Amino acid sequence: MGHIILLVVGDFTGQIGDSSDKDAQRPMLTPEAVRGNMAGYQAQIGKILDLNQVEFHYNSTWLAALGFQDVVQLTSHFTVAQMLERENFALRYQSEKPIGLHELLYPLMQGYDSVALKTDVELGGTDQIFNLMAGRTLQRVFDQEPQSVLTNRLIEGTDGRKMSTSWGNVITILDPPDEQYGKCMSIKDELIFIYLEACTDMPMSDLEQAREAFERGELHPMEAKKRLAWEIVAQYHGAEEAQEAAERFAQVVQRKEQPDEMPVVRLAPSPVDAVTLLCQCNLVSSKSEGRRLIEQGGLNVDGLRITDPNQTVVPVAGMIIKAGKRKYARLEI
């Protein structure tokens, strides 16, 4: 229909933080923290969209220009009762948890994005319906045709809880093929077809046939997850990478063999604690993640399991470090 894709980077609203899915007041972020969070957005979006056909906009362009009188005028089109209709605000109000006035302004600011860009259609998760509808309200105020709103269900993390990097249950667009494949294989069985429907281009006819076979017990969950994992990796990295990831998963996880190739890390032959070793080998993203992994029995050094995060390890040439089921590193000195 000739529409232009507009992607709004919430550098202004990000300093407040959207409380749509929060049951407690969210701390305000600094501009530096917001810029850090924005880094990498283009790389992620570029996996899905042709960036030459996309316009990027920063909402500080128009929100920072609003005066206090402008803000008061915007608030006059909403009521406190409307704000408290939001489930998370209502629950916090009933349980006497604080709700900051700045949080009540977030839907107005997101709604004003639609006014500034004169949008025809806005997409978002189901948790964003209130904010998206605020855009329609304000567009009417500014004599614009109210936008259509399209929402998608929120996808649970691999363990069935809300996706959260702190819980380690997130599959990201920029994850390497082996990571995406392995994480897909670890999801709960009840999420398989939710992921297939929402996150892949698998034809619905094929998906329904697979679902029916699964429900009849003719399709094993492992095989269904393999199809999901292949579809996800192929979508973001290509069919060849998906096939190679499948073969490596079978080798390393199912047959419990060491991979033919693994990252080589050069370390000094100086004693380090187990958590530091994991970080130096780039096998975890943080010390807290490394500590959890070790306490859960996920670290093996030359085949010996280490469960004490403070245990000292002396790196030697050729030492094999295994983190979890899939991550390996070989040491050089």
C-alpha cells in the first residue's frame, strides 16, 4: 500500500521507562544508560528489515521541545481513572505500592509519537494496547485520522516465565547460530507451537499438521523442537548455518562429544578463580551469570566438574573449558 516503515527510538521516553509490564515503580535511567540500551538496535532490525527502506526517528526530537503548558494540555485529555484501568497500575494502587506521576505520563508521550509522525498504523505487543490507544486519542485531538493498531502476543522466555536477561531465558536475534539452536531446544514443550506460530515463517498448514501429530503423540517433542530451532536459525543466519548448528547440537549435546572446533583463548598461567576463568574465556556475559552456572554444576575443566565459584584453577595449554551443555573453549598459554 506504499507505507513507509518508521522506527521510533525512545531515547526520551527511555529515561522514564515503560511500566506496562511492571508491578513496581521503575527507576529513571540516565541519558548515558539510555544510549547504551539503544546500541545495536539497527543491527537487530537489519536482520529482519531492509534498512534502506526504514526511517529511524528519535522521540527526543519532538518530546524535548514540548513546554510545560504543552504537557498540561496533553494531560487534559486523560483522567486518573483511565490510567488506573491499566492492570499493573490498578494492582499497584490496590496493594498500596507507589505509582510515580512520571509513569502516568508515559502513555501520553508514546501517544504523542503518533501525532508527531502522523502514523497510519502502529504495531506493538499486547502489553502496549493502552499506550497505542493513547495515540489514537491524541491524533483525534490534533485533527488527524486515528491510527490502526496491530498487536502481537508476548512471547514467554524459554522457561515459560517473562523473557528477562537476568533470568537467562532470552533468545536474541543476534545470538550466534549454535546459541539460537541450543536455546530453542531447551524451551518448555508447551511453548513449541507458540514459538513456531509467532516467530517463524513456517506455513500455517504445515504448522497445524505438526500440531495435530504432536497432540496425537506421533511427533516427539524433541523432533518438534528441532524443526523450530532449524526455522529460527535459518531465518536469521541462513539454511546452511541452520544445518551446521543442528549437526553440532547432535554431536555435542546428544552424543556428548567435544566439538571439532572451539574458540581458542590465550591466558597467562596464573591462578584464577572459576568465575574469572569463565569470564576470561568469554563463556558467560557476567560474573553473576558465571557464579550461577558454577553453582548449578555447569562448569567442567578437563572433564572435572567444579561447583565452587571460588575454586582456584591454574590455566595450562590445551585445557578444555566447558560451560553448560554447549559452550567450549581451549586454552593456550
